[in-house]
Amino acid sequence: MPSRRPFLHYALSRLALLPAQLLLILWLLYVGLEVPSSAHRLSGTAFFTGFAAMVFRIVTGQWGAPSVRFGVPVQGYFQQFLDGFPTSLQVALFALPISAAGGYYLALATGWRPRAGSDLPSRLVTLGTSYVGVIVLAFLVESALFLAYVAIFRDIVGFGLIPTATWWMTYGGGFPPWVIDTGPLLYTTPTRIPIVDGFLHGAWLFEAATAMKTLIQGVAIAVVYLAAFLRPARSIVADESRSVHIWAARARGIPEGRLHWGHAARRLRAPFWLLFALTIPGYLATQFAVEALFGDPGIGTFAISTLSSGVALPAVEGLIFAIALLVLVSVYATDLLAARADPRGTPAA
Amino acid sequence: MSPPATGPIPPPAPRPSLWARNPPPKELWAGAALLAVYVGLALSALIEFGSHLGTLAVTRAWVPTYVIIGPNPAQPFGVLPAFGVSLSTALWQATPWDLAILLPILAIDGALALILGTWAGLAEGGPVDHAIGFLGDSLGAVPGPFLLLVVFGGLSLALARGVGLPYFVILFGALLWPTGARLVRDQARREARRPYVEAARAAGATGRRIAFRHLVPNVLDPVLAQLPIDLVVVYFVLSVFPWWTCFQYTTSNANLYLPMLPAFSPLPSTLFPEWGYLLGNGTCLAYTYPDGPFFWWMAVFPILAMAGFGLAIALALDGIGKWRRGSRS
């Protein structure tokens, strides 16, 4: 008997999958990393109690800590991960909308008539993914933004999202009380999200500088991400442009612009959401790499450094679990948005 | 009225061959030509370097990081300090290794995505479909580079003799399939409802025959589109992690820099020729502090080597897809 609330039924049944998926990831971490790294052989009951201990350790944030340096206790890995969250959030707040809006409109513009002039840049981007098109485009856009930042703010790019000490000396006579300098990194109070804290303290020049720094990273992420997204997105648009309902509407004399940006654009929201869900892990990997490249004290830098050093296995396990949780929840949300946009392709129908 | 002409019936005009009716598109020619250049370089490197193919030849005078030698007639791509090697020689030496790493990874990835995606699409709604979907979605929850490092790291710890490139290639290929399989599944389930599949089923074809004889050739497009994207994931692992290790080292003491590998690296030694490893180190040696000079050649030439190969793969696969669509129309 069909459900009276198909969307709710779909949302709940899809939600029920999440714990099983997380369990599979945990099991993979245990069998793939924890068991091989154990000094003693885990067998029988110890095998299962070891799994329970690992899960408890991960979910309670006991990810270990770097060794004590110069007699000073060092912050634990879980705390480092949490501290990186606000920075990564600010980058995502810029990069995600640029990626999403760019992907949606660029795919619609370039896939509609595959041989039109607007298709050339897209082919340059999509053909190469990280290759020629992206490198050239990223280089040009990033160079322009870099130069603009240096010219306007008399500061250097990199070292996170907060302007450097030199900038503060030039414009503010030093750090204000709400910017904390810990030596290796700067952070803002009370939220640790620079753009929010600057707003709360009414530091408008700082707002412009941190926004520009984040924009540079957001564009870098979006260009790389778009290359991966546009390739399948363009073919979805091209398929849609050849569909029967578009032909029928065209035969009825509906203007081409309305067909394109009205009929097709609305119908393509659902497949685009699904495509976005598929590419979330790729987006995250890109953001992490860009954060590390620009020296942000965010989750990306933490992830790349932890995985590169490989010394703290509990931190690696915790990090992978946290990323999987983030991706699975994001995919769940986008699946629901896709089902809401077009219920026909899902069991919510 | 004259009688009709008698005699032998003239033979019909020869039908143009399939090749003439549907010539390969320009993309395919361009991609194949570019790939042929890479294969030629790889073969010549095998002959030139012989048993020393796996170790970069160091020139001690070029090792200090303050020795900066840019592109010149003798060293057209300049010199990579710390390694003490000519970049053109190093990239040439790395070509056979990179082809041996990248091509099998793409082959395994594509084959798994095609087989599992087709199987799931054909068995839509059944336990096989659910199992493949669940496994793919769960594995796909962790970005490919990170998942690979975890599994490869575990394997490195488990095997006393250590693991090397062959394991890395097989593992990477085996972990990249979820995205491609999901796209193939979607196409396969649509194809499975079409009349030609119904006809094959009515004629008594088995599920395996329907899958391999009828569906697989018709669901190739998503895999052809996905493989160049998956190549980026491989490049990510091979270049980003070595860059970070090098970056950490050079920011602490650039003058004493010695090449080092990141944790769980598949490369057998610190002087192993590989494009991503050269790019990672080249990028950090080229640009170690923000307001310093940028030794562009250390990063640009490794990027071009990788970009050229990626372009060759993308062009060739695009061309194959276009050619196939042309032959069906």
C-alpha cells in the first residue's frame, strides 16, 4: 500500500541507512588500520572489544595529542580539529555558493547548444578537469585577485584568512584585543570565524581584507571543482535540450530563452542536486588542499598534515570518521532536496 | 521498341566501409597522437636509463638549495635543487613509471565501475542493487585520496615486507569505482527497460549475456566521462602529500633540505622519479616564502607533464565516446 506521506517515508528510510554506513566506515577503519597497527594479535573476544574501544575513543574525541614540546602541554588532535572548523566554514561559505551558482548557470549556458561560442570556455574547463583549461583559468583569475589584494590592502596572500601582523601594524597600530596571536597562528574572538568577528567588532577594513582573502581561496576551489562538475552536468543539459517536451514546447512557439531558463532550468534542479551529492567528497578534498596551500588553520590543513605524517593513528581514524559523517549528512540533505525538487526519480514518488 | 539489354548485371557500387562512413573524430586522433608521444618517451626512457630507471641520477654540485639554475640550452627545464637533477631528465625518467601507475589504475577503476554499475542497474531494486549501492555510497563518503591512504597505510603496517607500487595501483583502482558505478547504474537501469533488452530477454538470453553483450556497450559513456576526473584523484595523492612533507621541512630549515617521503608513500625511495612527487617538491622549493622569488620552472614543467597526459586521456576518451555515438546513429 503506497505511503500517504511519500516524502516523509523516503526521508526516514534514507535516514535509517546512515548508521549502517557509518558502521561500515568504522569497521573499515578498524580492520584496515587499527588491527594491523596493534602490537599484539587481536583475536576472539579481544577483536570485538577492540572495535568497541576504538569506536568509543573516536566518538568521545580521544584522538590523542602530539608529544609535549619544551615541557609545554600541546593541544590534543580533537581540539585542533574543532579549532579548525570555523576557518573551514568561512572558506566553504564563499566557495560553495560560487561553485553551486557557477556550476548551475555555466552548465545550463554551455550544455544547451554544445557548439555555440559559449561552449568553448566550458570545453576548455571540462576537457582538462585539472588540466590545461583549469590551470590557465585558475592562473588568470587567481593572479588578478592576488594582485588586487596586494595593491589594495598592502598585504601578502596566504597565512590564513586574517591579514598578517604587518597589515595590522600599518592600519591598526597592532592587534586589537579580539585578535589573538598565539605565535604560529592568529585567531579572532568570540566565534573564531574572522568575517563574523570583524562584523561584531565593526572592523570594516578588516572585513574587506578577510573577505578578499577568502574570495581568492573560494575562486580557486570553485575553478577546480567546476571542472569535475561541469563534465557530467553539461551532458545532462544536452540530453534535456533534446527531450520531447522541449521540442513540443518549441513547436508551440515558446521563446527559446523561456524554454532554456524556465522549462529546462527548473527540471534540471533535481539531477544537479544528485550530481552535487556525488561530488561532495571531491569538493571537500579540493577545499582541504586549497586550505593547506594557503596556510589556513582549518580542517584541511589539519587533515593533510595528519595524513602526511601518519604518526597519530587515532587522529587519522577520528578525522576519517568525522569527514565521512560530514559527507554522509551532506549527501542525505542533497538527496532530500533532489527528491523535493523532482520526486519522480526517487521512491518518494 | 528495342529489346531490353541483356548480359551480366553490373556489380553494385561498393558500400563505403564502416571506417569511411564513420571516421574517427578529431579528438580521438589528437588524443591518440599525444598518448603516442608519451608512450614513445616512456620506451626511450626504458632504453636510455635501463637498470637505473628507478633512481634519479644526482649531480652533487646542484644539491644545495641556494644553487638556482633556470632553463638554459643545456638544461632546458632547469634544475631541481635538493634532488640535484635536471628536470627534463627527471621528468623523462619518470614517464614510464607514471604510465605504469596511471593506466592500470584507470583500467581497474573503469572495469569495476562498468561491471558493478551495469549489474546493479540490471538488477534494479534487488538485493544486488542495494548491496552495490550501499557499499559504493559508504566508500564514497570518504574522499578517495584519504580512503586510499588509510587502506594503503593499514596494508603497509600489516605486511612485514612492506608494500609498493603494485599494491598501490590495485588498491587505488579498486577504491575509485563508486562514482562511476553510480552513473553507470543510472544509465543501465534506463537501458534495461528498452525494447532491445526486452527482445533479448524474450529470445532467452541469460542475465550475464544481456549485461555483457547488450548493456555494457551502451553504458560506456559515463565511464568515459568519469575516468579523466578520477585521474585528478590519483594526481592529488601523488603530489599534495609530498608537497606538504617538503613544505614542512623547508619552512623549518631550507638549507639543509633533503628529499623525504610522506607517511604511507607507495614510492620505494626518496630519489624515485615520479611526476607528482617531483611536482610536490618542485612547488615547495620554487615558492618557499611569500615575498621571495618564484622559481617557476620547478613547478611549471612537472604540471605540464601531468597536464599533457591528462589532456591526452581526456581527448582520447571523448573521441571514443563521440565515435561510438556516431557509429550508432
